[in-house]
Amino acid sequence: MSRIRGKNTKPELLVRSLLHAKGYRYRLHGSAHGGKLPGNPDLVFAGRHKVIFVNGCFWHFHDCRAGQHSPTANAEFWEAKRTRTRNRDAEQRQLLEDSGWEVLTVWECELKDTSALEQQLERFLA
């Protein structure tokens, strides 16, 4: 567990690379206007009032196959931990939306189709 990073993960670096190549500039990890945003979004587009979270399917309990995998060892612990994460994500998203921010969550499973991912990112940032 100690080797699991919360920042600068491979999925996050891929999204950052795609956006940077398209000419988008952003701030990292929740910084906007000198303050921290709820949930520390991975990418912040302060001028557009938009943020992007890049979430791992397993850790954030996504509806895909990888997210629905349930560990058999210490199952109760993992179920509770992942449920807390899902609930916290929903609360932080609501706080951001209530503050006037638009929020996009990019899931790890969506990174396989880069052309569809690029289209989704461009639609969100347009």
C-alpha cells in the first residue's frame, strides 16, 4: 500500500500529456487562485472554472469490471475503505459544483481508447 501513489500516476500523466499536446495549460493537484480546492483535483483549469479527476477504477469503486473486483482477503476492510472513498468523492464533487466548478472524472478504463478520450476532454474543455 505504501507504494501506491496519489499523485503523478501513469493514468494522470497520460491525460496531462494529451492535454498539453493539444495546447491546454493547467495547474496541478487542486491549486487555484492561491487556494486549495475540495478533493484536490488532478488538473485545474482556473480560467475556465473546470477541474478533472483521474481515478483508478479499483480504488474509486467504478462500475466497470476492474472496479467491481472484490478482494477475498480482508474483504470487509476493503469494502468499507472503497465505499468511504466513493462517498468522499461524491461529497467533494458536490462541493466543487456548488462553488461553480464544472467537474469531469476520467476513469482508468477509459484510457485504453485515446481517441475517444481526446474527444471527451476537448468537449469538456470547449
